Amino acid sequence: EREESLSTFPLEPPRDLVMPADLQFGSLVFSGAVFAIFVLLALWKLFVRRDPLVLFCVIGGMAAGFAEPLCDVIGMIYHPEIGQITAYEAIGRKIPWHVVLLLSWYYAGFAWLLAGPIGARMKRAAFWLLFAGLVVFSTMLEIAPVQQGLWKYYGEQPFTVAGMPLW
């Protein structure tokens, strides 16, 4: 029985999907602008305040982006390759520039909020409140791109809301 269920497991993504050009460009501009703001903030904090934390968070966010292909394969997420402005390819998946830039500032921002001066002074209840807010923000940030075709979850995904699994 287990072997039968694995044979129907959709390992191959829907490679016939087309990247929406205008939305990709808008996402690239938005993510690039936010990323540039984070880089400028990191450099200001480093050179004026002698505080390298934001820079390390940005570097860590950029490094975290290299896990995207693995997450895409395991989580059955697909970024349409037709018309995609590709940053890199790994494990048979092309990763678009807007995702690389988005993940760089996204992870940097979360890390800075939770590990930086804001998070360091928080009481436990405030930490969990901020964490819950970040979970809601993450969910809201992901629903619109999924609905508009910037990426797609495929196969059987339990507990989905607006095309996005809640895992």
C-alpha cells in the first residue's frame, strides 16, 4: 500500500506554468528596493555605530536563500521557469532573482528583530507576541504571490488557505 501511494506522489512540478512578467518585475523592484534599504542600514550601522549585527543578518539572509531549491523540492513549491529572470539553478530548480532578494531582506529583518536590540530587551510574552505577528506577516506576504502565480504549491498539500499550505 505504501509503495502505491509513493508512485502517485507528484515529484515533478508543473513545468508548463509561465511566470507573470509584470508581477515578476514588480516583485523584483520591490524586493530589490527593500534589500537595498537593508544593505544601506547595515553599512550605516557598521560604519557609524560600529554595530555589525544588521550586516551579519543580511549575509545570513542571503545564505539562507541557497536553501530555497531544497525547500522547493521537499515542500513541492515551484517557481515558473518560462519567462523567469533566473538568479541560479540547483537540484533541477531555477530560482528567480526576486526570490533571492526577498529572502535576503526577509530573513535579515526577522533575525534583526528577534536577535537584535529589540528582541534582546523583550520579556517572554512580548517575544511570542512579536513571533506570532511575524507568522501572520509571513502568511499574508505569501498568499498574494501564490494567488497571482509567482510560485505554486503542487501535489497534495493538506490544510491549505488560498492555495498555500499552513505548514
